[in-house]
Amino acid sequence: MMKEAKTAKEDKVMNLASPKEISRILGEFQLAPLKKFGQNFLCDQNIVDKIANESVQPQGYVLEIGPGLGVLTQALSKIANKVVSIEIDPGMVEALAHTVGDLPNVKIIHQDFLKLDLEEIYQEEFDGQPFFICGNLPYYITSKCLLKVVESRVPYLSFTAMMQREVAARLQAQAGERDYSAISASIGFFASVNTLFDVSKNCFVPRPDVDSAVVKITPYEGNMRPVDREAYVKVVRGMFAMRRKTIYNNLVKTLGVPKDMATKVLESTGLDASQRAEMLSVDDFIALTGALLSNGYVGK
């Protein structure tokens, strides 16, 4: 039988970074950390406060992804004008009503972030005002969460995200480096990426297998680039679809570009047809996308 929820006064002083308190709340709501949702709970208040201070400016609006039991939500609420937290796990939603439900500037939405309408949140929850985004991203959907945000057209100010350290390295990798991939080229088109600090696996309960890093993604001013954004994304994903194939083969076989056009486009950009996608910089992909569009390529 579930215990009665604590009073609002008691909730306000709840130490959500305490391993003992985390264990108590999980037990009270008959919850267990779900590996499928990447649920590991921060138990270092200093790290929580650092993330909160990096995530939102005073009196700003902030969208939080995956609040868990609400430790970061609690810290954000002390800084922000309004916090909207998106939680997929119904059990956590129930627990959040207990841990942060009395905070007047916090709203919990039970939803899968990947299915969330960001434009609707922007208009209805933040009154059409630019907003910040933050979250502790589960490994299995980190890339999808990042791309959903950066490829959107909503006016987010920054995206401060905690993720596995190896993923953070991929985001900042440059062409020709071992970690460079489609996510590197995609994010690099829309925003700058800066690793703020590392977070030890010892700062979580249960303890994950790897260390994490907190990364800040800041969209380029005006979110404008010299080629169509949808076309760029399509080209990057197509060129990395068969990573070990040459860029010529990916143009023809993955993107469906006629052979004569592929040859013409590569010659016009000065790119070596025998290169692989991992050798192309963001500027190279921009040039390639622009050349394809100017030659009438619209994609499959």
C-alpha cells in the first residue's frame, strides 16, 4: 500500500540528491530504475546546481527532458520563470507530483519527448518566447533527442544536455577524426558544441557503466545556413548510410543521384570521388548539398 504523500511544506525541503531519499521515494512509489529509459539518478547536489546554472538564465523559460524524480527540476525552478518537464514513465510522473508538484512554476507533462510538438510547447507553455532546453539524455535516444531539437525551427536559446562521454566526443569530432560521424556533421551545421564538464559515474544511483559529460549546444544566430536545411540533413544521412563506401557510391546508390550528375557535382565542388563521408567537413557537405540542388537534385 502506497504511503500518503508528504505535505507541501515537507516537499519543499526534500533532498532529492540524497541516495537514501532516492531509495525511499522509489520504494514508496513501488518503482525501480528502468534500464530501457536509461534511469540513473544524480546524487551530487553540486553537479545538479552546476547543470541548472548552465541550463537557464534567471527568469527564463526552460524545457526539461526526462526529469526522473525531479532533482534538476527542483534546482531549475529556483532560477527559471517556468519549467516544463517531459517525462515518459508514468510511475515517475506520479512520483514527480509528490516531489515537485507543489512548485508553482513547474509543469510536468507525461509524454515521449520524441513525439512532443516543440512548436506547441513554444507557443502554449512559453507564450511564444525563446526558451532553454536541458536534460539527462538516455543513451539509446541521445542522438534522436539532439537532432529533434537542432533540426526544429523553434527559437531555443541553448540545449544543455548530459550524455555519455563518448557521445559528447562524437558531437565535437572534426572531419577525419575517429569519432566523426553523421551526428557530428548534422549538429555542426546547426549549432556550436561545447563540453562544459565531465560527470563521474559515481555521481549516480544506480551507478552506470560509463562516465558522462555535460554539453551545451548553442544554435547559430538566426539559425540560418547557406543551403536548405532539410536537403543538407538528407545528404549527410545518405552519405553516411554506407560508411565504408566512397562518396561517389553513396551519391549514386544511397541518394539516387544519376551517375553523370554525381560526377559533375563532385568535379564542381573539387571533392575527391574516392573519399569517404568521414573525410568531409560541414563546409564540404554544404558545398555538396548546394551543388546537388543547383543541378536539380531533389532526392528520392
